Amino acid sequence: MTNKLFNEKESLDDLFKFLSIPGITGEEEKIALAVKEDLIKSGVPEKYIIFDNVHKEIPLPTQVGNLIVKLPGTIKVERIMFSCHLDTVPLCKGAIPLLQGDKIVPKDNTALGGDNRTGVSALVTMIKSLIKNKIPHGPITVLFTVREESGLWGARKVNIEDLGSPVRGYNIDGGPVEEIVTGAVGCDRWEAEIFGKAEHAGLAPEKGLSSTMIASLALSDAENKGWYGKVVKGEKFGTSNIGIFGGLNGLSSGQSPNTVADYTYIKGESRSYNQSFVTDITDAFEQSFKKVCNSYQNSEGENAKLKFKRHTDYYSFELKEKEKVVTIAKEKINNMGLKSKLVSISGGFDANWLTKKNIPTITYGAGHNCCHTTGEFVIIKDYYNACNLSLLLAQDG
């Protein structure tokens, strides 16, 4: 079947192809090269396609940088940007897509990788259709990011100059195309290391400093003060979680029941739509750890030592309904016969960092559902809607 804007069969074939190419987070080289090769074969001049060097700045092993396509445009208007991420979660390793009625599902016991190969394929469809059908459009940058799933690193490290300074952005990542993500939480990731003192638990436990007990007391203090889980303080609200409680290199905190544990490592996170409240939540945990470490002593009058580290994983944002990128997206979706809906999410997208870099960016879906699970599936109709919407947005000045 041929859509008036793009060829649906060719687009679906591309989606199956991209779903079949491995590229878990940090290992995006094969999928990136496949996208580049496909675009060049479709008539995109190779000089318009570059890889940046963010992989050299990311503090995790990363095969390649972001793939960036910069189309000069056929009409003189402002440059806009589209984006999606190339990587999939590790559960997608070995994924084989299978057509099942109006859906695409994984053949075996893996995730599918619709997150975010639907976005990749939709944007490839957009670029190829603009070129093949000679559709008038302004200057467009298309950003295919790396390591989104492990920290939004591609979007975090991308250089604005490499993007050509676009004035607004459209990110693809999600399910229904009609849901326009205009806001998202910010997130701190923090680590607490407690250095206690080991002693024989049967002979002189009072001389030891139990890092596990100190950590437990500190977490209990934070929880008693309302800083754990769902956090509500007046009109401010957010969440927190403790994800790791253990020792070095994934080992247990202590190694023997007859030895007072001398080291404990804890890793947690703080989230809120209010970025300052993210900081407040993290501050509260740090204060609880400091309080207990300073007050808990052994029989020798010694205290445990604390090392507390924190960083902002991504910043919260909220785009106003009157923002141009929002009004345009709403108009195009409504013109497609769909009912647009503005939503905010409690997770992070590349849009968090792109908006932070002064490119107001909304996110819409391309049909993937139940991502990061073996029950993941793609609704083909929603994928086609994303291709249509992308092409409509690309023609807007």
C-alpha cells in the first residue's frame, strides 16, 4: 500500500530491518552504519551525514558518537530538529521481529527493540520521502543519539553547533502519536559510601563500626522524615528510591556473619517536576547519612566516615501550551483526525537535555508498547501515524 506521503510497505520493511540489527546501549555502531548506508542509497548526499565525537566524552564504553543528518532545506525558514535514540536495552539482544496481525512482537524470549527502532525507522522514512518525493521543506537536522537507555548520554553531550542551532525539536520515543509530552521530571543519582571498622563480632563487637547498621539507621531517618518513596512537602512533590545496598563490585556489604561489616555502598535517586525539589530530596538523604555517621560511635569514641556523591542525570522541564513547538504539533495531530493530548511523564527523555540546551523539544510516540519487557510490541497503525506526523512537521516553516 502506498500512503500519499510515504510508501507504507517500504517503511514497514525498514522497520523490520532495523528491529533485526543489534545495538544495545553502548554498542550502536551496526545500527548507526545501517541507517547511514540506507540514507545514502536513498539519495542523501554523504556530506550531509556526520558522526560527532560524544563517545569520547561519555564515561562508559561507547562504540560511536551520535549520527547527525543535516538537510539544507528547499525553502528559507528556521531550522528545526527531529531526534530519536539508536540504542536498545540489553533485554533486546538477539531480538527477532515477528508480524502478528496488526502488531509486531518478538519471536523469542527477548524484548523487541521497538524502543526506539520505531523512532529510527520513522525518521528514516521521513528523510527518504522528503528526498524521493521532492517535498518542500526548510532546513532540518535529524539527531540519532547513542546511550539514551543508560543515561541520555548522547543528548547530554551533543554540541549545539553540530546540530546547526535548530529553534525547536521533535523527539520520537513512545506509544500513541497523539500524546504530546510537554514536561518531564528531573532526576539526581546519588551514592553514599560508609567506611566503618571491622572487628570480631563475637569477641569485641563494641569496638567495631557497623556500616550496615549505620546505613540502615540513616535510611530509616530519611524515611521517618518523609523523604523516601512518594515525597510530598507542602505543594512540592517528587519521589525517591534506594536501588543498590551492598558492597564493593557487586558483592555483599559484609563477607562474614562473625565480622562487623566495615563498608557499605548505597545508590539511590531523587525525582521531581520541580528541579529545586530534586535537590531538596537529595540534600535530605545526605543530611541523614551525615547525622548518623557523626552520632554513631564505637566504644573507642570513633565515628564512621562518609563519602557522598551526587550528579544530575537530567533536568526537569515544562513547555507551555502556547509554545510554538507545542501548538504546531497539536495542529498537525488534529489535522490527521486524531485528538491531541498534552502529558507530562515521570521519566526522562532525550528531550530533557535538548530543552535544557535551549531547543524546546516535545516528544511523541511511534507505536512501541510495554518497552523493556519480553511482552513488548509495536502497533503498526501507530507507527504509520508517526511517519505521517513527522512528514507533516517537516514541511512546517
